[in-house]
Amino acid sequence: MRLVGVPSTEGPGLLIDPAAPSDSVLYTKLSVAPPFGARMPMGKTALDNEDIACVLAWITEQASDGGVAEGGGSTPSSSIPFEPSTAAVYVTKVKTILTGLAPTAAEIDAVGANASALSNLVTTWMQLPQYATRMELFFADAFQQSQASQTSFKTVIDDGTFTPNDELLLNFRQSFAKTMTAIVGAGQPFNTAATTTSFMMTTAMMEYYAYADASMVTDATESGAGQADFRFYDADKSWSWSVTSKTNIPLSDSGNPSSPNYLTFYCPTLPTIYEQTDGQTATTAAYCGGIDPVVENAGTSFGLGSQLGVWLYSYLRGENFWFFDHDQGQGNATWCQAGGGTTDSHNVTHPAALTSADYGDWRMVNIQPASASAPESRFFDIVGLRATSTLNLYENRVGYFTTPSFFSQYPTNISNQGRGITNQTMIVGLGRAFDGSDPITVSNAPGLDPAHAANTACFQCHWSLDPMRRYFRSNYTLNFSTQQDPTQTSVPGTFLFDSVVNTGPSMVNLGQQIANHAEFPIAWTQKLCAWANSAPCSASDPELLRVAAVFSSSNFNWNTLVHELFTSPLVTYASATASAQASGTPVPIARRAQLCTTLGNRLGLGDVCGLQALQIGSCSTSCPAPGATVPNIAANLPSDGYSRGAVSALYVNDPDPFYRSAAEQICALLADKVVDVGGAGTSLYSSSTPASVTSSVADMVHNFMGLDSSRDGMPISILTSHYAAATNAGSTPTIALKSTFTLACLSPWVVSIGQ
């Protein structure tokens, strides 16, 4: 029975503690005041004292006999049997995970002769560009940025009007991962992730950040939705913008306050962008097409002054903008639907201000507070944004927990009041959730919900969660616009987590508490270890604590952590650790990112699965063509993931028929790219002569499957026999070698990790 010595996944302690049975989580969770979470059985009548004593007696029995089930069974043991990995196995595992590349025979031999040689090899592998790519994919998942979707922006984020197009959504997903890649590359402490106000951005992202800063929504209330608010109009009620087709105005002038053409935009197709939709007749469309210039101000703008920014942003996207000819409300006012009848349609009807280059011009952008001396950045000054690496904003943008991706995945509402995103912030930063396990240190901190305070079961979590969610509520509205309601801004956040108590008004304070928390190095060592092994690594494992201490003492140097962990038995399984003995040494499938980087890097095909692009299922405006392509099929492979409220990452380790089918299709398609490629292509494998077939099979085994001479005999024999059987059955040499490659591609050394 695998309960003895096994760590609990929801809080501290062992399910059955062989050294102290009464401290076992299975027992303590039955008590009136469990160490974390709710009393068990949840939602049902509590066990009486006699039953609880019976449970403790059973736990004591299990602890004493090592967990052998009643009636006998396997040899008593409090841990899973362990067999150390050989150098050939763990060198392959480490290099594959870090780079996707296969180890060379020389590398395997070096570690086989002297295990300490792995240290220099890991240092060398970490200099490769493939390592940076692998880490960037890890960062996107670990900081929970990679699962943002278009629909998660609608109505609940910023002013709630727009969803990002595919290019901008991809920017959002990648931005913080690229930020961390730059921070790590510059040698900055990794815990800067929680405090940084500089982010890798494109011009398109800068425009969005500046727009979201200006076009806001106030808090919703019990009586209705929040109200739209536009900063530029609030500051100047005469604020307006216009469009003309008569004069070719440079975009640089349109965003320049010093230009006489400031806020006047050139649209050569203006007369032709009125459609007969939503009741707009042909007569109305023709009438509206004759209006030039179109002037949007508080009187003519559909939705009045608060919507002026919405229509300008939509216009700059190449989409619709509505207005009235003559102020609305007048008898002669005509409603004109320029660019169509559906807002946020992604239907481009005129040239957009942003070009494709504006979604790829990545640079580190510093966000600083807007003030009289540093005026708010203008989202409509596209040319100016292209030329700068600074944004002046009123809204707090700090760390991983204030990005558009993070906000969109963890929206809040009038009931939740920021609790969900607060919990997720702690899960990412410290690997812990609000589960009621913390001892109560402050019972009446500002922001505690009275309803929760009056309920003993709720109070166990909410005494700390409610005051901490004030960081978000005092700085942001329920749509994550800048909070301006004094009843909200007057109640600051209080950091109450794991016995740390600190009060501060800003999001910077929240980030500093996370960055300086004692759990930070342990949490990130655990995250990286779980990613490497596809299995949990215990926070109480002495080896994990040693690695975390090295990470902390290095001033949180990420590459130091990677080096220390990937040369540790925690990952190599070269010797037993508490984590391996508790959770085993799984050999998981290579999930989508792992398999795709392995295939692309070992075959020299680059991003063969389209990991750096949105695929079918995630895209909406720039989807790849349908059909049996590697990216389309790879989108069906299980990927590394995370879930709301879950402390641990979600890793699928076992194959199923769908995985096997997708992998086989991918391998067959790749065979066409590497075997007997004609035209301008370059073949990795050739069937032109018997000698070339022999050489190709050996190359598949050594450089693709990653097996050295100590393990290559059987695979070479199997692949050679497969090729012979295929040709004997009538296949051409090319078809036979492609089939042989597919077999090699489906071998455990390619589609799994740790063989």
C-alpha cells in the first residue's frame, strides 16, 4: 500500500508518517482543527472519537509493517524500489530535456568514465540556443501565461470591448517568458519576476497597454455593470479625432501633439467602407460615404465621449468606428457605421495602423508612473511608440501577475472580489495556495469580509486571503482598470502568508514580499524538478532543500539552479533521493513541447510543430490551413499545463491511442522531409545505394535516437530488418526507408523521456 512515507499533495506532512503515526495527514485531517484545508470527510458528518481511534490504530499498523496490505502481500517497504540510472540513460535525459538534442557518444563516454564530467557538459549545453528556447517554453507555462485565449478578454478585461487578434494574443502569451529570458540572460536575480516593471514587448503590445490605461471601466455593483471612462476625454471635454481621405497625412503627424494634423488620420478608402448591415441601408451608406472628414467628438461619437477611445482604437486596428453626422439626439442626425456593423469583428476594412513588423519588434520596455513631468503614453501615437522603450502609465504593471495574459485567465467579479487571482498569484510565486494550513497571526486585518469572519470554517482561509486580495482591489477595478474609487483605494493590501505580515499600498509591495519570501527558492526548485521528471519532488527532500539553498545563495541565479538541479540525483536518478523513493522514477511520454523540440532540433527542422505560432483551436484570425500537417496534428498532443486553483502543474505521463496515432502521423510526415528529399531540399537519409541505407540506419540510431555504441546493436538490427522486410514486400527503397525512419521516430528514445 503506497501511503507510508508518501507526501500529501495538498499540504505539509506525510499521508502515513512511519515515525509519528499521530502526525499522519490521514489522521490529522479528521480532527476538529486540521493542519490545512477543511475537516474530513468534507461536507459530511464528522467521525466520532471511536472511529477516529480506529483509523489511528490502522495507520499505526500500516506504519509498523511498512504498508503491507492486510492478508500479506509484497515485501514490507516504506518506499518504492529504486534502481539507479546508468550514465547513458541520464546523460540522454538531461541533454534532451535541456536542448532537445541527442548526446554524442563522446559525451556519454565521458560521464561513464567520470560522473563529474556531467557538470561541464551541462554548462556547455546551457550555452546553446536550443536551451534558451526550451527555457522560454517552460517560463510561459510556469508563470501561467501560455493559456490565454481571445474569448477570455471579452467583457472581463480592461474596457471589455476588444479581443486581441492572433498576432497580439501570441505576443501576450510569449511576453513574460521573453522577459524572464532577458532577465536571466542579463544575470539579474530570478525573483525579479515578482517585482519587475520592465517587460519584453512589441509595438502592438505597447499600443494595447497604453489603450487599456486610457479606456477604463469602473467597478460593477449589485445594481449594474461598471461605467466606461476615457482619460483623454475626462481631461478635455472638447477632445476629438478625425479621419479624412482628402489629404495624405503621415501617421507620425497624427500622433504628434506639435503637428497641425494631430489626431487627424488618413484613410484612403474612407468613402467605401460603409456596409449595408444592422439596418444601414444603401441610401445611408452612400450618404455616409460622402462625409469627409469624419469627426468623432462627444456629440458625434456613438456612445458619447466615454467611447471616443474605443472607436479610435478600433479604427487603428482597421476595424469599424461608428459616428453620427450631426450630434446624436438631433432630428437630422444620421447614424453611420463605418467599417461594418459588428465591433471587434476582426474584419479589416481599411489599412490598419500597425504593420506585421509591429508584432515582432521585441525589446525591453520600462513602465514608469505617468505624471505631470511624464505624461501618459498616447496609444494613438504609433510612430512614437515604435521609437521608444518607455511607457508612462497610471495603471500598476508589476511582475508576472499584472500581465494581460494573467489577468485574462483569472478574471474576477462582484462576488469573487479578486480572491481567485490572489490565490493564483501565490501558487505561481510560492507554490502554495490558501488552504487553511497557515497558523492565524492576524485576526482582523483590513479587508476581512465580515461574512467570512463569522464562519469558523471560512475564517481558516479568509483571515489571510481577504486582506491580501486588497492588493488587487485597491489598485484595480473588477475589469483590471485603474481603481479610482476612494472606498477601494483607502483599504490597502496586507501580506499575510506563511507567518509573514506586511502592509503596503502598491503592487510593488506584493511583489517584494513574494520575491523575498523563504518559500520562493523552494517553490521554484520544485517547479523545475517536476518539469524535468514529470513527477512531484518533495519540498522536504534533503537533496531538494540543498539545491534550493544553492539557488538562494547565488542571489537567485537561474542558470545556477538549472545546473545544480540537472546534475543532481533528483533529476539524473544516479542515486536514490527521498522524492524518487516516494514517487518512483517515471519514464513519461514526450509531451508536445518536448517531442516537437526533440524532433525539430535533432532533424535540423527548427520549429517543426509551430510552437511559436497559434494553432487550430487557439487561433481565430490567422489560422493555418486545415489538413494533415505537422502543426495541426501536434496541436492534439498533450501539453504541459496548469489549472485554476491547482498548486501542481498538469503533466500527462502515459500514452493512449490518441497519442500513438498523433505521434505516428507526425513521424510519417517528417519522413517526407528527411528521406530522399528531391528538388532544393536536403536529405538526412538516403536510399540511393545499399551503403547509404546502412549509413542512414546507423545515423538514425546514433544521432536521432541518441544511442551510443553500448546500446545501438539491437536497434540497428531491428531497423535493418524492417527495411529489408519492406523492400521484400515490394516497397520502393524510398518508401522502405521512410517506414524505417517512422519506426525509429516512434521508439521509446524519441517519444519518451528518461530511457
